[in-house]
Amino acid sequence: MTTTYKSLALRGIAAGGIAGVASALVQLLVTEIPIRAALAVEEAREPAGEGHSHGGEEALVGRGAQVVGGMLGVVIVGIAVGLVFATAYALSKRWFVDRTPFSRSLAFGAAVFGAVALLPWLKYPANPPAVGDPETVNYRTALYLGVVVAGLVIVWGASLLAERLRAQPQPVRVTAVLLAVAAAVAVVLVAFPAPPDTIPADMPVNVLWQFRLSSLAQLATLYVGLGVVFGLLIDPATRRAKASEKAAVA
């Protein structure tokens, strides 16, 4: 073994923390802008009895504390995801052995982003505050998690297919995997029901899509950033370990 699981796990935690901080900064500097605009729309409904303050009561936690808590939550999630990422990387080391650790980590991060963020976003894009019926939240959550599970199955199936086709020329292998993934994604997008909630007429379209795109960018920063940072951390260590093994053999 060139690296131990402990070293992979520590690097995964570090990479997750760094990616989590970057994602939290995107949340603060980018995503928070449409969130505040959406909250203003929600507050404008208060005279009609639909406001966020629920009958004029003050919020228990101020917006500033909510932002800080949300950022800390993103960092904690990043650390947890980094540990899971490192574990999955260790278990999948037998795949794509012809690739460098950095390129394998980057591809892994991009695949995770596609499965747990991009695919669900295509079917059920994120909505800002003031959008969504509270009575459908459980149903919407179940649908979203269902698409996430389907995305992970697609990634797992694509990796198995690539492994089975290893003996084939690279253009044939890549084309076959891409076609299979495209077909599976199309099935998921068609099979799952449409979003249950409608967009209120008073929600500006630019605010809606600014929130959706910034949310996707935040997730991309977390997952793709995790793949990049983990690769940067693990690639030099792997090369040094291999060099030491060759020196010992010689």
C-alpha cells in the first residue's frame, strides 16, 4: 500500500474543511444576495397574514446569526463529506488505476457533484424563501432524496461499466459510458414527477434564478473543490510513497 486509510481520512477531512470554507464564502458573498431579496418579498406579504414573522412575532434568531450558523453548518458538512469521500476513494482505488491520484480525485469529485447536486438540480432546482408550500415539504424532500439515490446508482453503474470495458479502446469505452449515463439521466428526469409547488406571481424571476444558480455554484464549490483539494493533498504523498518503494526494491 502506498498510503494508509488513516492518511487518506485525514486528508479527506482537511480537504472537506477547506472546500467547506470556500462553499461557505460563496454562500455569504453570492447566495445571500437573492436570499435577502426573497425575504423582502416574503415580508411584503405580512399584511395579508402570510409573513415570515407569524403574526408579528419577532424572529427568535436574527438574520446575522442565521448566516453565521449556516456557514458553520456548511463547513461541518464539508468535513463530514470529506471523510466519506476519502473512504469511497480508498474503496475504489482498484478502478482507473491508469490515472494519477489527482485526476482520479478530480473525476470522483465531479461525479459526486453530478450525482448529488447537478442531477437533482435539473429536476428539482432549489427555491428561495417565500417559495414552496410548507405542507409539501416532506414530499419534496422525498423526491429530492430519490433523485440523489438514483444519481449515485448511475455513478456506480458507470464505474462498473468502465471497469468491464477496460480492454476496449478508450474512445469506445468513453463513448459507451457517456451514452449509458445520458440514457440513465433521461430516464430519471422523465420518471420522477414534476415539482409539486408553483412559483408565486410576486417572486421576481431574476431573484429566483439568481438563487438557483448561486446555490448550484455553492454545491459545485463544495464537491468539485473537495476533489481538487483532496487530489492536491494525496497526489504528492502517493508519488513519494511509490518513490520510496522503488528505492527500497532497488
